[in-house]
Amino acid sequence: IMLDTTWSLFYKYVTSIPAFIIHGIGIPLSFTFSLMEDEEIYLDFFTIFQKAFGFSMTQYLKVAESDQGGPLKTAVEKLGMRYIFCLRHLLVSL
């Protein structure tokens, strides 16, 4: 799963749209809103997914790719998933 998901769509809110990436095409799974980008916005996605579908996504997904943001990395590690960073974000930050 790719978790580079946070966008400033609404004034004073961040929007998270987690997506599966298959052959370079993003398939959005959900969306959430928060006042700030923190680990809770990402953990909420996994909690709500499990309540809605009756199984934990982390049973099947062991790796999450994201930018180098601290909240994303913290959430992924709390979920027991392996964190890898997006090469594109690394190259842009150089």
C-alpha cells in the first residue's frame, strides 16, 4: 500500500486518501479529514477499514511505501508493517 496520501483540499484541514498502487495506477480506498497531519489520521484509516470489512489489512499487507514524513513512518511502524520510502520523494528532496 502506498500512504503518500495527505492533501490540503479544504482550508485548515488535511485530507488523507490512501490508495493501492497497481502497475503505476492509484486506486483510492477511502478518505479522512483532520486538522493536522499526524499519525492518528493514518491509524484511523486502518481501524475504520477493519470495522467496515471485518479483517485487518495488515494481515495481508506487510509493506507500506510513503514519503519521508514522520507521522506516516510512525503509524506504519505502530501497525507492525515494514516501512519503505518513495524514491521519487527522496530524489526531489536532494
